[in-house]
Amino acid sequence: MAALQEGIYHAPGRRPGRHFAALFLRVLPGVGARAAAAALGDLWEMLQDLKGGRVRDLPGVGLTVDQDDMTVLLGFGRNAFALDGVGLRRPRGLADEYLFRSADPAGGGPLLRGSGLSYAPVVSANMATEAFCVQVIAESKLAVDRAVVETWKVLSDASEPALELTTFYLGNQRNDHRSWIDFHDGLSNLRSEDREGVIAIGPGTDEPWAVGGTYLAFLRIAVDLPGWRRLSRADQELAVGRDKLSGCPIVDAGGDGPRVDPGCPVAGTQIWESANDAQFSEPPEVSDPLVRASHVQRANHHIRPASDSGSRRIFRQGYEFLEWADTRSPGGSQGTGCGPGFRAGLNFVSFQDTPARLLKMLTAGGWLGGANFGGDEAKLPELASLLSVFAAGVYFVPPVVDGEPFPGAAALGAAIAARPPVEPGSTARPDPTITGGAPAPPA
Amino acid sequence: MPYDAPGHADELTDELRARWNETIARAFASQKDALKKRFFTLDAGELRNPFSTDAIKWPGDPGKPAFCVGEANAQALSDWGLTGRRAVQLEYCEYMVLTARDATGALRPKRVEITTEFREFWACVAMHDPDKVRAMATDVLGAEPSWRELYGVADPHALSAEEREIAFGHTCAGHGNDRRLRVAGVPAQPTGRLNMQRALFMTHPINGIDDLIYVAIFGAHAYCVAPRDERRQAGGDDVFSAFKVTHLACNHADPTISLGVYDLVYQARGAQVAFQNPLGMYIREPNLDVFSHDGGRVPDDWVRFSRGRPGSYMRLEFGPPDDHEAFLDDITLSLGASEQPLTGGYQLLRELEIGPLMQAGEAEPIAEDEWELLEPAPGTIACDDAESCRAVRDLLVRYEAERQGREAPRTMPEPPKP
């Protein structure tokens, strides 16, 4: 029975942990699918041990992880399916038409033709295009940080190294439900009953081994905060489509400033509380063209059923980031003028049964096509360069299949003998045993 | 009931407008009474404080074949000339690819003609006003067709209105599942070249207004499920499974219309929904930045919307004009990290959204006895099951046989029924 991997918090009432890491793993030159599978098997086992509080360099020591609630998710990129001896052909959702464009070798360049999103001028290589990615989510920062360090250890300790950790990105969720532009974010995510139909690859495909899996899209997006803060509150609200303070959806631009439904939010509640879910979380359809041009209106046209990819609904699970960056020098900020000496932004993560949902949302006319963020970008140039991309990738997230030592093992063309679980406190480190043979359909 | 010509594309006399509205009314009257609830009205003028919705639209590419045989095969079938048009172009959108020979003598795609015009409207005009329909056809085709090409006779004025409808059905419109026309021997699909070699207007019976009205009124109900005695909105699987119409879930158009209308009813706890005037099927403008030619934008005159107004066009001709040396596959479509030549209509339809314009208005709240409690669906509807995919798979066998030059069965498989 195939099921979605953990780390996709779509079930009603489940909230993702506060801290996030996305790790990107490159396959070393000359390494084939079998050796990559062995390395992944070892890595996966180490990460499962970490969830249980066991660190390989601390035999017999049990870490306190009760509150960490750590989850680990493994994704396969296009390059994984180009390895020698791979067992399955590249899944359809990793076809070139569903991937992001490369950054220009000189820096910058469009993320997609037809989109207003571009790589930052300082980005000449997109680091989120490796063969594999690992998403780690936990309630504590230590748990995700430790996963990064322990990943490096296990890969570098290998007697015959097969993978290397090329980069990682960290992020955290804010408990005020806002993003760095100060507005509420993530309010109009999918209704819980629609989520699985959007996320999981369903039957009706000629890739039955992919059923129950999903695609992860990752974008490391920086925000030009100096540019954003030059805008008036009203311009910001019309760009976002929500009231800055309450988070209520804007219903018309108004003569005296943007207006919201006077009943929003439900008395005595905050917009992100469930009492507002039915009425106000999802912005209503509007007729005012200024409001229709806003970000929230462009990103969701309220098309039913959500399970049809034509609805362009996605399941978002983003994490903010803040990092030091040399943005004080001229041109250091992605917009105009000098930056603040740091870079703030969003690790955009979405899950969907086909990346087409996201790519069409970003490129289609009337949606986010041609727009950087949304709002009146012709009148307000700050909006046309508000966001810039520092990394972008699309990964196939194989389903969990009984008997596989790690998700997607069969895709790498080798049946790997399942081993008995390691007892808590055990120091045993059984090596993954490649038994050979490809149980999956030929590539 | 005040519906004007679809897209306001044509000026109608009062009489012709009345005839068109009679056609719409007949399509509504033909639906089962049990389907008709107060949440749908044929008269948008009845709506209280109406607002327009942009939520009922879908990609124009055929959805069902992709479920059954995958996207690559769906593209091949959809682009398979008249056969593909008649078998799989069932999303209220039909197209033909016009071809021409290049300097080497190779036959290549030149332009795509896309139409979302209802056959019922053309048939109505053809029945009551031959001169008008000839003017419409001239406008669309770029040259005046003969009466014989339109009606199969030298002078349609000499025929009665009913005889003209039959004659026009034979040559241009097909029978559209109209019982009277079937009895009169009109074939399902037309036999004249105007709407076989070109895409004059839609001809497949599934792409008709009776089907459109059916799926709209099917959705205009106060459905709900209550798995734990807690009433909640039904999902598509619940609705289509409950009424044993699971086939409606397996394309783009039908579930979007039904569930879009239902969403308006449910979310407003009793909205009334109607087709906005004029009733038609409209093409939303695509993002042309994804297309390029010689590294630049596609010239404006290679993208010709017509039969309507901005926001409500029903026809798109895409590709270089005859007097230009370029071909359709000289246009590059940039999708994701790929650059691909535009070889047919399927790729283009994936970039378009199609849909009617609909409105909703305030109405009385849903009364307790109006709720229709459905059993939650036992599972996700499988759109790739062997039975519902049989016609598509048979078609693929024929397509592959033809491509390989083998002898193919000569029977035309029935397309999937709604």
C-alpha cells in the first residue's frame, strides 16, 4: 500500500513543526544508482535513528527528542533518474517542462518564461537542482540543525563516498502567522478535505509506481524590504489583497482606501483562527480590477474541484528565513538602493500531484503570469522587483511502500533487503545490503 | 429570458433573438424536473444583487484521454485531425490544424483554428436566416461559402425553416443529439467540408448547450454529507458517486461547472445561479509571453481572437498567415525549462482557459428540507478504469496502427458519453 511520506502536514488539525531544513545532495562523479541507493539507505537509517534520539557518534546515549516531533522527507530530482542503472524512467512531473529554468551563468535570468519572477542578479548557479533533497521539519531548531550536521557526517564517513551535501537552507515559522512583509501569510491554504486530492498522485496515470507520491516545489525567495517599505500601507494592501493589520481580504479598492468586509474577522478572533475559515480566510471573488490584480486574487481563482490540476490549487508549507548578506553595498539589495545588511524571505514549499499546477499559476494570464508579486506593478516599480529567487527546484517525493528501506528505493533499480529495526539504545550500524535485481518496471 | 447572440458577436433581429432564446429554453425544458431546483434560473435578470464569477473555467485540452492513456498519447489523439476532433475534443472547445507545404514540399502545420461556438446557435441562425449565417461563415472563413457548401442545396431560401435545419445539419452541424434531426437522417457529425476541414463551430453533441445546462443544474443543489452528524460540503467524489455519474468527474469541464455552481450555492448557503448574458463559451486570454518566434514575441497578427469581445471571444486563430513563410512549428512554446515547437492544438489548449460567464445572486437561505444528504463516496473515482477508458484506448490502438501503416479497423469507436 503506497502512502504519502511524512513531512506533509495535510491532515486536519496537524500543524507543521516550527523549524525547517532543506538539504540538497549531489551524487559524486562515477557513482551509479546502486551505490547512491546504498548511501541513501544508510542516510535514511541515520535520520530515523535521529528521530528516535540516537546519534551515531554517541553510542548508548539517548537524546531528549520527545518534543522535537521531527519528520524527514526524501525527494528525487531529475538527476537521480539519470544515474547509471536507475530502475525507473524519469517521472512525468520531472520532465523539463515542469522544471524551473536555470539561472543565467552571468547571474539572474527568468525563473520561467511568462513569469515575472527572476533569479537574483547574484545567483549564477541554482543550488536546488541536485539529485536528491531531504526535508527535515521539527519543533526545535536544534533538531533540524543536528540533522544537517549528522547528514554531513554520515556522507563523509562512508568508505566509498557516493553523495555529498552541497547546500542546505534553513527556515522557521512565525507564531504571528505573518511573513517578513508584515502581512498574514498562508491563510487561504486548501480546505483540509481538498488537500489529499491536490497533493497525492492519484490513479489514472501510466506510472503506477508514482501513485501515492507527490511533487515538492521549492523556491528560496528573498524580499526587497527597503522597496516594500517605500510603499504606502494602502498600496501594500492592494498588492497583497489583505488588510495589513487584521488580515481580512480586501473587497474593493475604495475611494478612501481599501475596504474589507465589515464583519471580518469574526468578533473576538484573529483572522487565522478557525472561526474565520469558512467566511474570511479564503478571499472572496471580487470585481474591482485593482483588487483582482492583488497577489491573493491572482493565486487563487476559486476553481472547483481542487483535485483537477486546472484549479491550480497547491498545498503550501512555507518557512521564513533571515540570513546575513552583503546587501549594504550598492546593488547589494535586489531592488534599488542599499539593503539592510541581511536578506529576509521565504522558503516557499508546495506539494502537488503535478508541478503543472504551480507552473501554470506562475505563468498563466490573469493569474501570476507576468507578475512578480501582484498588485499594480506598472504603477509601482517596487512591486515588479519585490521578489527575487535564490534557489528553485522540483522533486518527486516517492510514496512510502511497504518493504522498501527508504522511499523510492525501487526507483534506483536495486532491491534492498529490509532489515529489522534497530533496538533503542543499540549501537549497531548494519550496512545496507544490496541484493541486486530490479523489482520495478524497466526504464 | 433575454440572451443575446453569444459573445455579442452578431446583431440579431428581435425575431432571431426570440428563436435563439427558444432554443435555450428547449434545452432547459428537456432536462428532468427533479434536477431543477430554485438555485438555478435561466433568467439572469431574476438574480438579486448579482455578481459575476470567474471560477468556472478550465484548461481547454481534453482531460479524459490524459487520464486514460497519459498526456503524450492524449496529445497525439487530440491532434489527430478530424478523427481526434470528433473523438476526444469534448471540453466545449474544438480545433483543427490547418496545414500547408513548405519550400521542400513537406506538409507542416500552419495555424490552429479554435472554436467554442455552440452548434445550436449556428443551426438556429441557419434555420431562420440563411443570409445571416452565410455572412457569419464568410466572416469566420475569410471567403464566402456557396449555398451548397452551407446547405447542400442551391437555394436554401426555397426550403422551409425545418428543411433548412436538416440541410444545414447534414453539411455543417450534425444532429447534436436532437431527436428530430436524428429521425430525419442527419448524421451525428456533418459531412460538408466547411466544418470538417475548418473549425467553423463546435459539432460534437457533447459540446452542446443541453449538456452545459445539465451539468449546471446538476450542481445547483443543496448537497451535503454528514459523516459524523456534522453537515459539511460534499466533494466531487461524493456528488458524482451518489448519483452514479462518475464519468462526469473525469474531464475538465463537467466537474468544474457542476462543482463550481454547487460551490456558489453551498458557500452562500443558498445562492441562485444563472448564465450571464450572453450565454456562450468563452476563451480567456492566454499569456502570450510563453510563445516566441525567432527569439522575439509572436507577431500580433498571428494571434487573432474573434467572434466576441475582449473577455468573451469564442474563436482563436493562432499561427502565421498564409502569405508568411513561417509555419506553426516555427513558434516556440517555453514551458518550464523546456523549449518546444508548437506542433498542434493540444499544446495551445493547455495554455488557454475556457468557460461560460456565470452569475450568482442572493436568495433565501437553504431550508432544512432542501438539503440533500449524500452518502460519502466509498473512495476516489478512478478515471483510468478499463471500462470508461475503453473508447480512448481503442482509439489509441487505431492511431498507432495508422501511424505504423498497418491496416486499422474501419469502425469509429463511440466517444465517451457524459
